[in-house]
Amino acid sequence: MHHASPPTSLPSQTEAVVAKETRRALASRLRKDRPAQVRIVGDPSRETMTLPAPAVRLLLRGLEELALGNAVTLIPVRAELTTQEAADMLDISRPSLIQLLDERKIEYRRVGTHRRVRFDSLMKHKREADAARRAALAELAAYDQELGI
């Protein structure tokens, strides 16, 4: 199943300030590891709802990013992305992504003639590539130290 990413926009400065204040207030009242009881002001039913702990963590994390002025997009872990969406997430060209898929460095499946990349497979590859890049940089830094550069 394909989940198109909704268009995202950066929060305004006012929205970032509100997000920061809201996050601070909620963080002092809510525990990330526990469900939270919430009630919407102005809701005539006055019904109390329960937010599961993962939703509380997601809400606090989203507010934190908005407070920093970042746009936030929610992508289900099991979402399937088009090759262009996957390439965009890795900040590489679509042909470069296709090469990674053909080399079986990232898992994918075919839907007719189209490839679909699971978000979790894409993120696994990204973590592994980032770790390899950090290791190579550490090795180069050690070599520079050895040479006295």
C-alpha cells in the first residue's frame, strides 16, 4: 500500500513559539512511558480520552521539532514509497536508488512494473550507510593523526 507524503511547510515563528510552550507544559504533566488522559476544552461531551504512551512520545517529539522550526511529516514504518520518494528521502538521484535496489542493498517489491520500497528497509539502509560513513571518517581522522596533519 502506497502512502503519499502530504505537503509539509515550515512552521511560522509564532507557531514555533506556541509549539515550544505547549511542549514544555505537556512534558511537565505527561510521562512519555505512560498513557495520558486528555480532555478537549470546549468539547460539550467533556469526555476524557486516553492517549497511548507511543502517541504521547510522538506528540512531544513533533512539538519539539516544530519548536525548532522544522516541518514534521508522519510516515508509517510499514509505508511503501515510490522510487522517487525513496530517492528524495536519501537525497540521491532516482537512478542511484535504482542501482542500490538492483544491487539488493535495499529491499523492495514489484507492483506490476513499478518498484515499491518499504520505509523501514530504506531507513535500515540509511542507518547502515551512515555508520559506514562515520567509520570511514574515523579511520581517515586516525590516519591524519598518524601523519601529524
